[in-house]
Amino acid sequence: MIVYAESSAVLSWLLGEPSGPAVCRALQTAEFVVTSDLTLIECDRALHRARGIGQLSADRFAELSMELQRREWMDSAAPER
């Protein structure tokens, strides 16, 4: 299965929202994960906004930003063969 990772799904996983575990499972079980540059930009902007209004600490913001930029969630989504 090919999964398109869109912004709200990626953010729900990154921010630990209730639907996050289902998103994580979908990413992990996908044969291939695709996303757009726009998704990454939107997610980055949402993290900046959350930091700016005090919903994320500086440390948590840095951790989530690095996780998003590493894109390991895409690379690790394909099961080992």
C-alpha cells in the first residue's frame, strides 16, 4: 500500500494527538510513503505557531522540528524485507 502523508496526519502523530497511533501504524505498514514539500512546510509552520503561542516548550519544539526535518518517519515506514 502507498500512503500519502498529509499535514494533519503528520501533525497528529508528531503532537501525540488521539489519532496519532493510527497514523503511525499506517506509516509503518505502508510499502511506500509519499508527501509533498507543502506538507513539510505546513507542519513546520504549525510547530512554529504552537511554539509562538506557548503550546510547545523550546526543547519540545526543537525535538519535533528535528524529527520532521529528518524525515525518518518516511524512510522507516517501509517494512524490512
